[in-house]
Amino acid sequence: MRKLSATTALGVGCIAFALILAFVWIPLDTDTGLVERSRGQYVVGDSLAPTLAAAFILISGLLLLLERGGENDRPSRNNVIYIGAITLFGVIGIVVMRWAGPVAANLFGGEDYRLLRDTIPWKYTGFVLGGGFMVFAMTSFVEQRLTWRAALIALVAVAGIIVLYDLPFDDVLLPPNGDV
């Protein structure tokens, strides 16, 4: 009988998460399909981005299953600490992403955030701070040190997502602005 390696456990976890995400969470959370036809043109549906993310997670899990681990590659305490830390950084980043825009708008804008959520700088506040925190914290954790390089990587990653995902589409709101 084959022993469970850390790589295999992570691969199976990724595959399970991707399948739950794609077939349970996304359909329950979104009202539209991947692409919608509206007024004679195709527009991005609410479920496109999360479904693509689920597909990438699934592919990553499959690649992990194909990877050969070492003989002593059993799940360890360090594996659990790593997964826990990455999860914690993700949760904190999502909380910052969700609340930074409304708090900043309340403190500096003086208006209801729902009215400001698609205007600069408010629409980017939570996304940049929360997303930047996630990338910076995870990079710093992996490198075991805080560096300006990690901060620059975080800013470039968040800016890249804004350029690719927000700027080309007039009807797309960056997370979490669609639900606020």
C-alpha cells in the first residue's frame, strides 16, 4: 500500500477544493454564467473569474499528484504550520479587502461607500490594500524576511490584476465592490 506523502495530500486537497468551488460554491454564489449575452454583445459573467481560479487550482492539484515526492515526504508539523499561515494571511487579506474601502470612504469621503465603489480611488482601496497584504505576507513568509522586493512584487501583482481585469471592462467591479 502506498503511503500518503505531503505532495499527494496537498494535491488531493487542491482537487477537492477546486471541485467544491466549481460545482457547489460558485453556482450558489453567482446568478450568471461564465459569459452572458446582453443587448447583442457578450459580457463577462459573474462566475467566469472564480471558475478560472477553480480550474487553475484543479490543474495544480493534478500536477502535484503526478510529482514524485521523496521517500520521507510525509505530512509534517511544518506542512500544517505552512498551510495554516497561508490560510491566515488569506483570511486577513480578505477582511482588509472587504472593509478598507468602506472605512476609508467613511473617514475621508464623507459619503455612502455604495455610491463611491466604482470611482477612483475608492474602488481600488480595498483591493490594493488587501491583495497587496496577501502577496506581501505570503512572499515574506516563504522568504522568511521582510523586504522591499516583496512589497514591490505585491504592488506589481495587484496593479497587473487591475490592468488585466478592471481596466478593459466597463461593467466589472473588482472584489469586493460587487457585494458591498
